[in-house]
Amino acid sequence: MQQLVAMVCSSLDSAMKQLFPRCRAIPFGSSVTGLSLTGSDLDVFLDIREPIIEDDDSTLGCPSGWTPKTIFKGVKRVFYKNRPVFTQIVPIPMAKIPVIKFHHTASDMDCDISFKDGLGVHNSQLIKYLLTLDSRIKPLVVILKYWARNLDISGSGKINNYSLVMLIVFYLQQASVNLLPSIKELQKVHQRVYIREWQVNFNTDYPSTSENNSSSLLELLQGFFKFYSDFDFSTRIIRPLEGSSVLRKEFKKEMEACHRSRYVESLHLDRHACLQDPIQLDYNITSGWATKEIQGLKLSCLLALEVFESMRETPLGIIPRLLEPEMNVKLKASIKAKTKKKMNPTVSFTILAGKFKTFGLPEDFEENNVEDSQKFIEKNWFCTVYRLLEVILEKIFMLQIQVVYDKVGVKQMKLQEEDDVHTNNEDNILLNCSGKYPLHKRRKGKGQIVQPNVSPIQREIITSEKIVKEIDSKTADTPIKFQCLVVKKSNPLHALVELTDQELTNNCFMELAVYMQCKVHSWIEKEFMHMVQFKKNVWTSNES
């Protein structure tokens, strides 16, 4: 393989020196990392070793006169002049990173050549180094690449191999696995090297991580499937740089605080998935993913977990089974069955704990020496938020709510019952909500109350009462029926609220849900501020 790669680069060097006397063709991607599969294309970066000006409309101040556009046109001409050494030439100038695809006749290899900045070369060097930190990492990545290709969830127009490798890297960085350090940790070097504003060098003398985790390759593989079968791609940003994921809302605040707001715009936080490149920090590797990519990945992980479960007695057959063509057939059937069902519209939003995490703790909390104080604090905050949300649903939107299940035990939450803190793996509450008043409408200009001791939620309740008096009977007869799932999440502490329509007969749900998505977290934050200011505990109905 390496001989063929060298042959391609030699041909490119010879041909391109007509145009760029000092140029050098540098391979990157799977041919460098050692992760190439049969039929993989060769990625090459052409370093022209001359000054380049980014502005295509001007060459002032650039002795060579080269711009990205003129480089692309020049290389394209060289390819056409050097047929049949290079054939099947396909220029793609409008891609995020412009490339020219071609076939190298002597090596019989399909190749992509780019000229932008060489960051891909450094990404490949980083991945290649990460694979050396533990002997299980490379086989794990190769198995998962074959698995993804077999299930047809990776490839052109799907999950690309770089995205998949970065998902694996991120999984291996998790504290529960601890086989890879954060990229930030690796970037702690005495002399930093930058391309544009991005640090591209890293410590190549990092100690082996093998002693951090004794899991077998199969256990690591199963862990990957478990991790991503339940990962919340829609609200979080994956950051291999930090080795952690955060809520997008939290990330946005963090970037604004350190004057890096442009990262937020460039990363497209509104996309279905967000995976921050570990070197080019304003690049979302997964910005092109749609719902089908995430659904395909999650269903594939669930199918893989079924294989692990069914073959517990014969573990040696698990990997061959995962790579059988029949798995692809099963996945397609599973996706088809899922898409046949009519999907009820769902709207979700988050409520962050922030500085109010410890609000409302009992006065004797410190004296009681609660066994797991952190879990108690989190549960206490979550119960407070749920009570406020309950008031909002019942009093502001005048909905009837019925508890389908309560895995938290909000009504029984007391300090003496700290044993109950340990009973639930996932704290969540599911409510059935129904009503007939479209109280998200007509609110503007009706909340003019000046008394400072009137809480924000109480103001909204008074507004709703005014609107109900004005609504005629015809407007009031608009059925609203949905489920509200409230889930406690950690790191950072927050509540995830998911509203799912159960009526499917009118547009009122989406209007109401989007309104709640915009307003509820703000109301609750203001209510916390009010309670702190006026030394109140939790809003109760007798305030109205």
C-alpha cells in the first residue's frame, strides 16, 4: 500500500513542478493512519510552498499571485495535460474544501487532491498517534469501520470515515473508558505550531494509557454501541478537544464569555448533530448529518447490542456476526418499520440549573451528613423545577395534567429519605396534558403589574386569567393534548423537557410547544431570582 501511495505522490510531484517548482504532494487520511479499507480513495494535499492570498479578487501584496481559485484552475490544467498518467478527472470547486478527483493509472488508485491549508494532514497525524496509545484502539476502529460500511451507514453522502473515527475517539476519552486523553491535554507543548489560528502540533511522548482500562476488545466494542445508542445528538455538542460534551446552549454562553461568538455561527449549532473538529475549532464535522444518519447510527447500535445479548454464550462469534451481510438486511427492515409509523411531532427544551443548583435545600442539610449529598442536591433542584413546571402547565396554560409515571417521587422528596436518592438510574416524570385554551396567544401587553413582590410566574397566571375572560366559546373549543416528559440530566445539571403531540388534528400543539420552548426556561430562571431576592421557597398556589 505504501509503495502505491509513494508512486502516486511521485507522479504528482513531477507533474505539478511545471506550475509550482517547490511543491510537494503529501498523503493524509486512512493511508497515513493505517485505517484504509479495501477500495478506499487516497487523499493527497498539494503544498505549493508559495504565498497564497485568500482574497480571490485581488493579488495585491502576494508576490506569487496565487489564490485558491487560481491554484485550482492551474492544477486542473496540469491534470488534463498529463493524461493518461491521470484519468477520470473530476473537479469539484464548490465543496467546503475544493478537491479534484482523479484516477492514477500506474497504481490503479482513485485519489482526491486538495490545496486549502493542510489541516487534514495534521488531523491524520493526530489520529495515527492516538492509535499508538493502546493496542486495542486500532483493531476497535477497524472493526467499527467495517461494521459501518457493511450496514451502509458510512460512505459518500452518509457518515464519513473521519466523523466515525472522531466518534470513536470521543467515546474512548470518556471517564468510564479513559483510554485516550483530551486533545487539549496532548496540545500542552513548549513550542506551539499554528496553521492560521489553529494549533496543529501535539505531545508525541504521552505515556501509554493501557493501564487505565482492563476491558477486552469485545467489551470496548459493546461499550461503544451502548454509548451511542442512547446519546443525545440533538441538544449536545461533542468536543474531542475537551474530551467532553456540553449542552449547545451552555457552549454558546461559554463562547460568548471568551469572545469567540463566531465559533457558534460557524459550527451550525442548529444542525441535527454537532461534532467539533479537534483542531479547526469552528468546524462541525457532522453538519451534513440529517435525521436519517442519526437514526441509522442509533438503530445499528441497538441491533449490535442485540447480537451481544443473543451470543453471550459464544462470544467468539460476535464480531463475525456483526459483519455479516444479513445485518444490513435487518437494519433496513428496522428503519422501514420505524418510518412507517406516523411520527408524532415533538418539541424539546432544556432548563439549566446554573447558579441555582443548591436553591431550596433544607436548613439542616449540612448537619444531616447525607450519604450522597451531590445526588440529593441534584434531586432537590430537579423536584423544585418540576413543581414550577407543574404550576406553569396548570395555572398559566390551564391544562389538566395526569401523572403517567413518576420515577423521582416528587411528592415524597424529604431529607430523611436520602436512601431513595439511589433508587433511580434515570429520574424522569411523564405527564398527560390536555386543555382547550390557546393561552400562548394574546399575551402581549397584558402583564403590566408593578408590584415587585409579585413573582414572574404569578404575573403570567394573572395574564392568563385576563385572556380566558376575553376568549369566546368557539376559540376555547380547540383541543390540546400532549405528553410532557421531564428528565433529570447531569454534567451539567439540567432538566430536559420533551413535549409530544397526541392529538394530530390541528396546529395548536406546535404553536403552543414552540412558545413554551421559548418562554418556560426564562420564566423559571426569573422565578428562581425572585425567590432568592424575596427569600421565598417554592411558588405555591395560595400566592394567586
